Amino acid sequence: MLKRPPSQLAVVTGASRGLGRELALALAREGYDLAITARNQARLSAVAHEVITLGAKCQLNCGDLGFDHILTAHKAWLESMAPIDVLINNAGYAQPLGPLEKSAPLEEIRSLKVNLHVPVELIRSVLPNMKRRHEGTIVNICSLSGRRAIRNMAFYCASKFALRGLTESLGQELEGTGVRCFSASPGGFTTEMREKLFGDSSQQQDPATVAKTIVEAVSGKISVPQGGDLVIRGGTYIAVPREQWIGIVRGAAPEPNPGGVKV
């Protein structure tokens, strides 16, 4: 197990269950201390106990980041901490399946708020200190639905496309600063949200495997280009550089890909 210095601190949002929980545990195993957030106090406390059992320190802050006053309080909480080395924007929201014209206006607002606005605001909180120290890693959890849209999930797909674009643009801004930024776009994985939406959660990827792959990219064991996307699907991963997608958009053939690496 790779042990990090005690000062290494990672923040994970949406950490009470699913991928967020597995990310917190995987980071703790890598030697990081944790600061975790989520809406469910009991579940978040249980994850904090698991993290501490693994030998890491853990701070927690419970609240729904989709509400402005709670987001503001969380930003102040982050800014009060020791330097943050890793920020993983994992918290997400998916509206009930259905056609756009029948959706409630609040579903559009909440999807964009939680999936795009919250990551932007948390990045604003941690980035100045990362840039001053010339080190740090920002990971935005996107989705394959941010690469190719699926029906009856217009707002979720729109918000994940936007988060992917934000990551790509921010990656260019951060060239030469020492701060890394990339996204991770998993295919379907086993979560309560997946089961609620599609009823096929048991047929999907194990979130622990997805989390392990993302944390290996955070620790540098897997190389992801600045502003790039770590696509994880079916037991393999591919680190996709920005340039490859530009080539596809312009009609150029992408570089031959070996098909990913088994995880």
C-alpha cells in the first residue's frame, strides 16, 4: 500500500454511498486523510467510521449542496481547512426518467445546480491555494451520458456534457501551474440511483473497481492528460486526451486505441 504524508487531504462530495463511499475508502487506503460531504448524516457518519478504521483522519459535513446557504457554508468549511490536495466532485443528481416537455422546471434547475454549479463553486474555493502551492488535483465525476446522450434524461445529460466541457477548458487554463484537472466518465455501475432509474443495477460495474481506477489516476499510477477524460467501462479504462475528441469532431480518424487496460 502506498502511504502518503499525513498532510495529504482529499475532499469527496456525495460520499455517503455508492461511488462516493468507495472513493473515500480507496483514498484512505492510499494514505489520504478525508473530508467528506453528503446529505444523509447517518450514512455519512458510517463512512467516516470506515475511513477512520483504515487509519485515516476524517472530517465530515452533512448538507444538501443544492441549497445556496448550505453550499456557502461548505465553501467556508473547505477554505478553513489545511491545504486541500485532492477535490473529487462526485455528488450528482438525476431527474426521474421522462420526456422533456413533461418535466418540472425545478428538475432542470436542480440538475444544473448540483451537477455543474456546485463543482464550479467548490473548485473556486480550493483552486487559489492549489495554484499558490503549484500542486493539487481536481477530478470531476462525469458520465458516459456526458459523451452520448440518452433519451428521457435531457437535464442530466446536458449537465454532464457541460461538466465535461468545463473540465476540458479548465485543464487548458491550468497548464503549467502544477495543478492537475481531469474528469472520469464511468459506464453504468451498481448504485441505488441506477436501480431506481433503470432496474438493472446488478448487471453493472462494481463501484469499488471504478473508484480504485480513479484513485490510481489521482495517485499517478494511471496517466490521464491534463483536461482529459478517464473512461471506465466493462472492466477496462481508457484515458482519452482532449486532442482525440477534437480529431473526431473535425472528421479526422482517431489514433488507434489498444482497447483500454484491464482493471
